[in-house]
Amino acid sequence: MKPSHAADKELIGRTRAVWQPRLRRELTDEDARQVAENVTGFFSILAEWSRAATPAPANTSDVPATSNPGQVCDER
């Protein structure tokens, strides 16, 4: 689902408010859009690397356990 135009405008405004003082120059809407896109891409890559570095669990819940209802455990 694509964000609404109002959400885009709000993101651009917030991006300008955060980055403009740090860059010490006037940011255009296009500048702010590019900053937001680059920051989003940066954190997406960090998240991807984090998922790739996390080892898979030994016991995954997506594989159902198998059982044999006819088998009886005799513990004597």
C-alpha cells in the first residue's frame, strides 16, 4: 500500500525539520525526499544484515512434530 500524499508531505516536512539545521542550508522538498529515501534504505540494509547474521533456531515451529499414536512408551 502506497502512503497517502498527506503522509508524504508530513514525512518531507519532518525530514526537513530534522536535517536542515544539521546541513546548514535550505532543503528543497526533493532534497528531503531523497534524504528520507536514503535513510530508509540504510536501515533496511542494516535489518537485512541483522537477519542474515542471526542463526536459525534448531527447533523451528513451522515443521510439525510427528508422532505415532500406536506407539506406547513402556518405562519400567
